[in-house]
Amino acid sequence: MFWSMGKGFILGSIVWILSILGDHTISKKNTRILKDEDYQLYYLANKSLFINMLIVSPILYSFIDMYLIDHTISSFTIQPFSIAVILLVQNAGYYLVHKLFHMTRLYKFHRFHHKFDKRLIPSLGNAVSVEEFVLAYMIPFIIGAYITNPSEISMIIPLFLVATLNMSIHCQELTNIKYPSFIVSPEEHFIHHKQRNKHFAAPLLNIDKILE
């Protein structure tokens, strides 16, 4: 169990470090403005990121590692089908839970994330309540892993892909880049933060567009 949690801690630490690096490089200006406008809010965002990446993630990853990853095969066996299924389940699961948050009283779990509607920086991609992180971010991964019983690398690849895309769609500096219509763009997610009644999909497949 401790080895599994250790691996989860390493993975969460990498995402945490990349988030902070993104804030202080490509989003340096907006990070400085956010800190100047409301340092308490910036502090809460960093606290949330720390808790989700370095406490909650290791616990949930240890469950996936111990019970759902197939350790009878090499950890480095890349399984394209498993990766695709996990990504599809994660994106569909996030879309359904996210939309449910906005349509029901469960919004109380999502309200914290929408405190950052005026200015987006990469770390805000994981600056959510613990309840939202578990329900919308991690449970779809757990379901995907249950369905596919993947190798370890086939679990890690979609985890990092989703984490990276989550950072990118919260990077305000990327909103001018045009994306293929089937992929969620930073511009569309920024609109979601402004209007809250459209563009519920994230961070990869543009399910809103696909369902139109």
C-alpha cells in the first residue's frame, strides 16, 4: 500500500510542479495580477492544488494501483485500446458530472472553482473542492481502469494527458489559438467560466460539439 501511495505521490508531485511552473512562466503576468487583485484567493487556489495533488491523488492512485492495474504484465506495456477507453470514459464522466453540478444542488461542490472566473492560470485546472476532484476528476479514471484492467503505463499516460490538458485549457494566454472542433479549446473553457451555461466538456473531447 505504501509503495502504491508513494507512486501516486510522485505522479501528483509532477503535476503540482508543472502547474506551478506554468503559472510562473507562460502565465506569469496573469498570475501576478491574480495575486495583486486577491492574494487570499490565490492562496486558496494553491492550497486546493496542494491537497488534491499531494494528498487525495496518492490515496486514490494507490487504490487503482493495488486493485485495478494488471501487474502480471510489464508496467511499460503500452495498450492503445486501454488508453483510448480510459480517456473516453474520463471525458464522458467529467462531462456528465460537471453538467450535473451546474443543474442541481451539487453545484455547492463546484462553486469554489468558479471563484476564479475572471482570470485563468494553469494551476486552476486542479483548484477544485475535494468533493469535485473525487467525483468529476478521479472516479471516471477508476471506472475506466475497472473496465480495462490496464498496465501501469497505460494508466499513467491518460492521467498525465488529462492533467496537462486541464492546465492548458485554464491558460488564458492560449485562448487565441484555434483548435480542431472536436477538441476542447482554452477559449471555449474561458467562455464557460464567464457564462457558466455552455461548454461543459473538458479537457479533451468536445462532447458539447459532438452532441450538437
